[in-house]
Amino acid sequence: MYRINYTVLVLIGFWFVSCVSGPLDIPEDLSPAELIQRGQEALDRNKYTHALQYYEVLLQKYPENMELVCTAEYEIAFIHYKQKKYIQARSEFNRLLARYNTPDAELLPLQFKILSEIVLEKIPLNLSTPIYE
């Protein structure tokens, strides 16, 4: 007969609960730089849901600022790439790159075009085959 180690069960339960990400309480007064910084910090800790929430707020609060829109759209696509949601990431990177084919493209930050093209090359064409870095 097996003995149940309740300490291990409790630790597993805490670990599971800590992995579940709910909605963040993002202060209204955060600047764009603070939203981006917090998004990056969440991404660095592999808290993808939290990072996505910061970038979504950035998009909602500053829809007319194309530099911030490009920043948020790139980061959201990159997060989906990190999550191996390749179809979604490819679509988002292509949508961002389409912005660079408009008359206002010269006003957009060039780094997101370059980075999107680099990451798109890493996404497998045959999505049934995982890509390894």
C-alpha cells in the first residue's frame, strides 16, 4: 500500500496555483515606458499572460501612437512565438509587416520590421514539425 506524502501534495498544489495567471490590476497612471518595462519583466519571468496584458493595455491606451502600437504588436506576436503558437504569431507578424507597406511606413520604427522578419524566418513552414533553437 502506498503512503500519501501530504507535504508533497500541498507543494504541488501551490505550484499549480502559482502557474495560473489571472487578470492583473494594472494601475491607470502607468506611462507607456512603464507598461513596456513591466511587460518585458513579465516576459523575462515567462509570465506570458501577464506580459500580454501589459501590451494589450498599451494598445488600448495609445491607439494613435504608431510607435507604441508597433511595439505592442511586435511584443504580442513574439510572446505567441515563444509559446509556440506559430500560426497565430505568423499572422500577427505579417499584419505588423503590412504596416510597413503603407505610405506612412517611413514614420514607423524600423527595428520592429527587422525583428519581425528575423523571427518569421524561424517559424517552421511545416507547423507539424517543431523548431528548435
